Amino acid sequence: MFSCCCLVAVLLCTWSSSVECNPSPVLGDVVVDKSFTPNVCSREAKEGDFVRYHYNATFVDGKTFDSSHQRGAAKVGLLGEGRLIAGIDKGLQGMCVNERRSITVPPHLAYGSTGAGDVVPPDTTLVFEIHLLDVWNKADMVVTKTVTTPKDCKRSVMSSDYVRYHYNGTLLDGSVFESSYNRKQTHNTLVGEGWLVKGLDEGLMGMCVGEIRHIVIPPFKAYGEKGSGTEIPSQATLVYDVLLVDIHNSKDNITYENQVVPESCTRKSVVGDYVRYHYNGTFLDGSTFDTSYQRNSTYNTYIGMGYVISGMDQALVGICVGEKRRVIIPPHLAYGESGAGEVIPPSAVLVFDVDVIDFHNPNDTVGIQVTYKPEVCNDTTAENDLVRYNYNCSLMDGTLLFSSHSYENLQDAVLGAEKVIDGLDSGLRGMCLGERRVVTVPPHLGHGEKGATGVPGSAVLVFEIELDEEVPQEEFAEFIKLQVAEGKGRIKPGLTMDQVVVDMFENQDRNKDGVITADELKLKVEEDKEREDMKHEEL
Ligand SMILES: *[C@@H]1O[C@H](CO)[C@@H](O)[C@H](O)[C@H]1NC(C)=O
Ligand SMILES: *[C@@H]1O[C@H](CO)[C@@H](O)[C@H](O)[C@H]1NC(C)=O
Ligand SMILES: *[C@@H]1O[C@H](CO)[C@@H](O)[C@H](O)[C@H]1NC(C)=O
Ligand SMILES: *[C@@H]1O[C@H](CO)[C@@H](O)[C@H](O)[C@H]1NC(C)=O
Ligand SMILES: *[C@@H]1O[C@H](CO)[C@@H](O)[C@H](O)[C@H]1NC(C)=O
Ligand SMILES: *[C@@H]1O[C@H](CO)[C@@H](O)[C@H](O)[C@H]1NC(C)=O
Ligand SMILES: *[C@@H]1O[C@H](CO)[C@@H](O)[C@H](O)[C@H]1NC(C)=O
Ligand SMILES: *[C@@H]1O[C@H](CO)[C@@H](O)[C@H](O)[C@H]1NC(C)=O
């Protein structure tokens, strides 16, 4: 310490009273020469303020007798309380942070006729080069200023919230003491629980994700007299520029937004269902970390069984096919404090926009909904029947995969002959002529986990079917040939297949209109015992 401190205090008391009695417009005899004035000056040092400054003290001849730099720390002083050399006290008034001044102090406002020990001889004029670093007052509060406000703010920081933020920490003179950007990761902390200095606990309150806030904290709400490490000196005002990235509370559950439920929802997903969905995964700040669309395929999973993060497991239960919802998942229901690889940072809240394409249960059977039933229904389709039909095949989201209307010919199939997927085969049974149905086929009765050309894996298929009435002769011939091929009949010796077919066709075409309706065909196959026997003989 400067050996004359005590002496100075005594002298100051003596001299300051005489200074106050002297109403000189030029700060008594102190001469202030501003060598640098900063562009911005948000505050001027005044009586009652604490100041922190660097100084070089010289004699008029330029010889240095003291310097804060040599002492290794800036000096902290209180203005207007008689604790500083009277001339310095006066000379610092009105000074801005980062301003540089040269203050020339006459002996009567410094160490007078006594001098200061061996260092300052009696009646010496002193010159102080001052660089002001900090100004604060005991009455200061934490001052916050919002620099950028996000468009919408659904939630703002409250006590006991856990936040992630980026920040630049500077001292009042602009020197950076710390920056999260250098570490390339956010600072993660609880708010209002004493994890932070008091001033930050206060300054972060009410912040929204995406907001940038300028927070100025007086030293007594920061690191006070002790300072912190080598970066934060004693009694330093701290300035934080904070960008809030993330916020959640350990009590949070998942929450939903932007829910769009389709008008018809016959069934909601339950635990054990297999769901196919598209999603966009973002963080609270809106940046995307993953999206299924990029992969051109849905994400598929069983739900409620721990195959996906628990927040998603919950979010996918009770949802309709075609439903869209945004689910916000706090980290304890997502990837927690460890995050996931390079993609998900620790303690990140995840936002998923989900679009459920379809779901099914491994226990599901074919769903049949009759949309039109003709008044007359004398017979229905059954195993071994040749059926002809029109159909549209779509995914649950309405994407059309196939339409028989795009082709000239109707589709046909012999039921039970494994010509069509199992689900469609059962969906075509028990139908009347002219009947229309919507048949829903789960993937295990369709194209399975692998899918087929144009059919995604594990997709639920929807068939709109209309059973056609007419079976022309060529078609009939195919049917008969098939029956023979499958060993369900044999050709009478001495007859050709074609002769048999023409023969039979004429027998079956009861109304002689040139076509055999499926009904007519069935009468032949199932009802007319005599003819059936004959047919079998003929075949
Ligand atoms: C004190 O002198 C040193 C060396 O010349 C200089 O770097 C420093 O900026 C000076 N400090 C002030 C407060 O003028
Ligand atoms: C922190 O400083 C960096 C570099 O100057 C800047 O890019 C960033 O926007 C600053 N952050 C805040 C929150 O002001
Ligand atoms: C969280 O929400 C889910 C439904 O979304 C509910 O089943 C669960 O009970 C909730 N958990 C708590 C702790 O409230
Ligand atoms: C499927 O059915 C079986 C037997 O009825 C039942 O034990 C099982 O829980 C069902 N599975 C699902 C996922 O519903
Ligand atoms: C997804 O489809 C688009 C357009 O068809 C194509 O450009 C892209 O390469 C596909 N991406 C993948 C991962 O298959
Ligand atoms: C995902 O993002 C894409 C591109 O912005 C958008 O077209 C799509 O609708 C989004 N999906 C959901 C489920 O929000
Ligand atoms: C259906 O049956 C009714 C009464 O059994 C009969 O009158 C009608 O002609 C039959 N229709 C056809 C198309 O065979
Ligand atoms: C297939 O879709 C077209 C166009 O919507 C429709 O006109 C037709 O009736 C549908 N076919 C069946 C069998 O439902």
C-alpha cells in the first residue's frame, strides 16, 4: 500500500473544507485535461459513487511516483466522502467510464506543505493520469434492457426454471471476462436458486426464448470485493449480454400446441400400436435438428413401449390417424442432461411437429365398411369365386397408390387363390354384386414391413372396392382354365377347352345377353347341383 494513506485521509479532511469554501468555477485549482472522451457516456461519476480507475501519478517533471498498474490492480474509491485526495475527488467528478483525464492537483488539494513521507515532498503539484473503468453506487439496482424481443413469447423465465443461454460477459469498460460463444456451448443453470450471482438471478427473470437482454449488475450483486478468478476484479460492475436459448422446469410435462384433429377419427392410438409418422424436430429457438421428410420416409415405431423417448411415447398415444400436433418435450422426458451425440445438447427442450400418417395394431384384422348395398342381394362372394371389381387403393393420408379406373379392364381375382394380398382377399368376400366397400388392411395382411413398389413399409392400405356384375366370355374361359389348372375339374375326353367353354358359357348365360353375371356364374357353381355335377364331368 501507498505509505501515505493515513496521512492522506487526515489531510483530505483538512483541505476539503477549505475547497468547499472556495467557489472557483474551475474545480478550485484542479486542472482537468480530457485526453479521451468515449462516444457513449451512460453515466457520469458523481458524489456518492464508487469509482474504479487506473492511474499514473507523476510530478510536474513527468517522474512517476505511483501507479495502479505497478500495484497490479485498479484503485477503487468513493467520491465525495473525503476518502480520496481532495483534488482527485474533485477531478473525477463528471467522468465517464473509459474517459481518460489528466488531473493536475495543486499542493493544497493534495499533500500540502507536509508532503507524504519520502515520496511526495512538501508543496508539490501532482499530475494524475486517470482511466476510469467503473462507476457504481450503493443504491444501484440490476438494470436490464431488452435488445431483441422474439415475435411470440409463450413463456418467460420464472424462479426454479432451468435455462440455457449464450452470453458475453464484459466489465463496464467493455473488456470481455467470459463468453459462452468461446466455449461453443450454452451456459445451463437453474434460475433463482442461488446457482448464479444474485444480479443474474434477477436479471434473467421474465426473459423469453430468443430474447437478447443487456443486464448490468452492480458489484454487490455480483462478485463484490472478492472478485472472481483473474478475470473479474474486486468491486466490478458486470455487464451480461444474454441470448436465451432454452427454458423448462423440472416439473414440466409434455405440452401440445397446434393440434389439428381430423373430422373423422374412428379410433385413437393406444399403447402397443405401431405408428408411422412424419416429424420436424426443432429446438425452442426454432432451429431444426432432424426431420423425417429429408429421409422421404416416415418414422415408424411401436408406442408406449419405450422404443422412443418417453415424451414422444406419451405424445403418440391417444392420437388420430391424420392428426397433427406439436409436442414440446422437456429434457427429462427426452435426452436429459447428457443430450445425444453432437445433435442434441444437454438439457435441451425438444419441439416435434408430428403428422400421424397411420397406425395399426398387430392384432388388427381387416376393417370392412359397407358404403353401398344393393337392394337385391341374392348371393355373395365366397372362396373360389372369380370376382371382378374396380378399386382405388390409398394410404391412410389419402395418397392414391392405384386406381383400376386408370385401366381399361377391371381387376379380377379368384378368392382364396392367393392372387391378391390376404387383406383384400378377405375384404372381397361376402360381397353382393354392385356392393361398395371401404376395406382397411393392416400391413401384416398387406405388404408387410417391407412394403412393395410404391407401398411404404408397414403401411395401412385403404381399398375402395366396387364389385362388378359382368363376366364376359373370355374372362369366363380364364376362370374355367384356372379351375382345371388348379385341379378343380377336368376336360371331358374328346373335347377341346374352347368347345367346353363356349358350351358352358351358353348354358350359364341364362338371359342370353352375351355376358354371364357373377350371379349367373355362381348359380352355376354353387346352386345348380345338376349342372354342377355335369360341369365337373365336362371339365
Ligand atoms: C500509465 O502508464 C502506462 C505506461 O506508460 C500506460 O500504459 C497506461 O495506460 C497509463 N495509465 C493511465 C491511467 O494513463
Ligand atoms: C457475443 O459476442 C459475439 C462476438 O462479438 C457476438 O457475435 C454475439 O452476438 C454476442 N452475443 C450477445 C448475446 O450479445
Ligand atoms: C403428463 O401428460 C400425460 C399425457 O399427456 C399424462 O398421461 C401424464 O399423467 C402426465 N404426467 C404428469 C406427471 O402429470
Ligand atoms: C393382442 O392380443 C393379445 C391376445 O388377445 C393380447 O394379449 C395383446 O395384449 C394384444 N396386443 C396388443 C398390442 O393390443
Ligand atoms: C427424397 O426425395 C427427393 C425428391 O424426390 C430426392 O431429391 C431426395 O434425394 C430424396 N432423399 C432421400 C434421402 O432419399
Ligand atoms: C415440416 O416442415 C416442412 C418444411 O417446412 C413442412 O412442409 C411440413 O409441413 C412440416 N411438417 C409438420 C408435421 O409440421
Ligand atoms: C333374387 O331373388 C328374388 C327372390 O328370391 C328373385 O325374384 C330375383 O329375380 C332374384 N334376382 C336375381 C338377379 O337373380
Ligand atoms: C375411385 O376414385 C374415383 C375418383 O374419386 C371414383 O370416381 C371412383 O368411384 C372410385 N372407385 C371406387 C371403386 O370406389
